[in-house]
Amino acid sequence: GGKLHREGDKVVVEFPNTTFFDLGKVDVKKSSITYLQEFAKKYVKFAGTSSLSVKAFTDSVPVRGDHRFKDNLELSALRAIAAMRILQHSGIPLDRMKIAGHGESNRKPSSENKSGNLNDEFSRKVILVIEPMTKEKL
């Protein structure tokens, strides 16, 4: 279900038309867990020579009424951790992953979001970035 494209020496994996999280929630939706598990099965053999960035996003709806999260930045960071845990339990070592939460910054409409509306449910996504490890990090 992932869509791959290159950005320099990195491979970016996106999941078009997929919403990973319900509005204001941290847990990965059951319907999206399978995408991460399937990715992990294919990626685990490369985990020794590359690192994986797990990037999570929010829509632009401000966090309201839920005092567990200060703002969308904190919500997106916790979402990245939730996705990372699924990948970890699927066999990818923690020391080969890093997380990034994007909250209100560095956000653009997803490629499948034709309207350009940052409130779109497809903005609640996970993007995986594979980068080669340098000799110092191997």
C-alpha cells in the first residue's frame, strides 16, 4: 500500500489515501497498522545498513479539551512514537529508527489531498524516510 519516491539519497514511503489517526488521537487506527507491519516485513532486512525516520503529522485543527496534549506538535510527536512502536514490534530495531513530529510546522497538504485543505483527514498521516547509514553510524 506504500508509494515510494526518491529525494536525493533518501527513499520516502507515503501511504496515499490513508488516515493513520482519528481526530485528536494518538493510537494508530487498526486499519493502518497493517500498512506499518507490511512495511516492516520488507524493510527489516535493510535495517542494518539504513536508518528509518518515522514522521507523523496532524491536521490543522487545534487540540481542544484534551489536556493530555499541549498542542499539535506534541500530538504529532506522540503519534510518531506510536507508529515507531508498531514497527519495533514488527522487527525493526529501535536503534535504527528516529521520530519526527510535525504538528503545526513543516506541514503541507498531502499529495492525495487535492483540495489543499490542511484540515483534511489525510493530513493525519505517517511518512517513512529511509536513509543510508554512514560508516560512522554502522
